[in-house]
Amino acid sequence: MDCTFCHLIRDDDARWVARGPVASAFAPLNPLAPGHTLVVPTAHWADIFDIPPEDLAHTMALVQQVAAMMRTALQAGGVNVLNASGPGSEQSVPHLHFHVIPRWADDAFSTWPTQRSRHQIADDPVARLADALAAAPTR
């Protein structure tokens, strides 16, 4: 199979926010905002219709953890969680993924999501998220 996300996982070739046996999170190549993160099942599942419920539950738990860390570690006022699944949805990579995008009052998305956030973070937001997730107690 020639799946971009499977290659990233197999080759350890991503900016990791979190890695796990069932779900992983990494920075996209073209983030919409500082700290924008993709959360994926570690195994290949094409979309929301394909994944077993238990793997979806683990993946969504990681989505929730990443979102919570965006509020604390990045001081985001909120998040957008986006998914496209199946033909006709404009799914860009045929591996289930969720975009978790931090939002701030000053991010100035006037034509979101075609425009990038203008919000600035002084240090590396991906490293900040990864450190916060690693330090967070597990549920």
C-alpha cells in the first residue's frame, strides 16, 4: 500500500506530537495555525466508515488530549476538529485523520480555512504540545 501517513509512521519520518500503538499525532506539512496537529489511527484505516469502533475510540481520545493541551500549553481559546471521510468529502489522504487546529481571538481567519492564522507563538508549538502530552497523566 502506498499511503503517505503509513509511510510516515513506518519510517518514523514526522514531527511527532504523540506516538502510540493505536493512535498517533504529528504536525502537518502546511499547518493552518501554530500547533495544528493531525491525529491518525496508527494502523491503516481509510476513513470513519472503515475503522473498528475500539480503534476509533482510542483515536478520538487522543484528539481530545491534543485539544486539551492546545488550551493549556498553547493558551488557545478553542479548537476546530475537522475530518473528511469517503468519496465526495474531499479527503486528501486515504488514511483516517483528524485535523486539530488551535484557535485564538487574534488569529484573524477572515476566509478560514483557506487562510492561515496570524497568531504567533515564540517557541516551537509542536515541541510544546509534545512535552505537555508526555507530562500529562494518563486516564
